Amino acid sequence: MNERRLKFTLNGAPVCVDISTDTLLVDLLRDKLGFTGTKVGCREGQCGACTVLMNGKAVNSCLVLALSVEGSKITTIEGLEDNGEIHPLQKTFIEKGAVQCGFCTPGMILSAKALLDGESDPSEEQVKVALSGNLCRCTGYSKIIEAVQDAARQMKIEGGKEDASKIGR
Ligand code: FES
Ligand code: FES
């Protein structure tokens, strides 16, 4: 088997691993590194269940050769926790009932995060476009869209509070 050494950053921590040259990113994350929050659905780039962030951009990890992430920053759903706190998107998905079976949820949330990192006040249309590659069989999407817009509002409020506390210092 043809093996190569791969180095990248996963959820803020350095990873150095020997893998076969044909390993897909989704399989590296789940099977070799144990990050099973990333789900596998179609393996064809159609369902978005395997979405992770690569340098901040949402990608289907079933279509990415693991060796191509050399030197990159990869974020999975496990990486959204911050000091024991779940991400605002995770909170609003729970609050709005945007999670049913939950299979699509990690991918949905990561696609939504990529959107909110670049757009603090997205329109419904922008949310729909950002999530267009993520399929959900359960929720009918409206609660998911509400959850993303609600998270954007909460993040704006939190960001405003932080700015105010910096000015007050
Ligand atoms: S498993 Fe990757 S897009 Fe469906
Ligand atoms: S919550 Fe079941 S697929 Fe989306």
C-alpha cells in the first residue's frame, strides 16, 4: 500500500498521520481519527452529511482526498465547542426544533457557520443558498432556516456586548 505522511490542523490541534494515498477525508476523520460527528450519506457529493470546513469554507469531505488537506485548517462539528460551551448555531438548532433524526445536523451547522462567518445578517434567501447542498429528510427546512437566522441575531448581540466591554476597559 502506498502511504504518505499528512500534517494538518484539526479543530485547532496539530495532526500528523500516515495514510494511504487514496484515503478520503471523511474516512480519515471518522475511521482513523475517531471524529464521527461527521456523517456519511451518499459518498457522491449530493447530501452534504459529510460537510466540514476547510480553511473556513464548507466542503464535502467525501469528495476530498485526505492528502489534499496538507497544511490546511479543518473544522468538524466537534470543533465548534468553545470552553465547554456549544456554538450559538447548536443552541438555536436545539431551541427551534431544527434537529429531528440529527443525521444532517452537523453538516447543516457547518455550512451555516461558513455563511455566518462571512455574513452577519443573512437573508432567508442567502441561508437557503448556503444550505442548498445539505439535504434533510425530516424537518422541512423552515425550522433550520429560522435557527440559522436566530443564531446570526444572537451572535450579533454577543459581538456587540464584547465590543462594548472592550470600549469600557
Ligand atoms: S456523504 Fe458526502 S455529500 Fe453525501
Ligand atoms: S434531521 Fe433528519 S435528516 Fe435532517
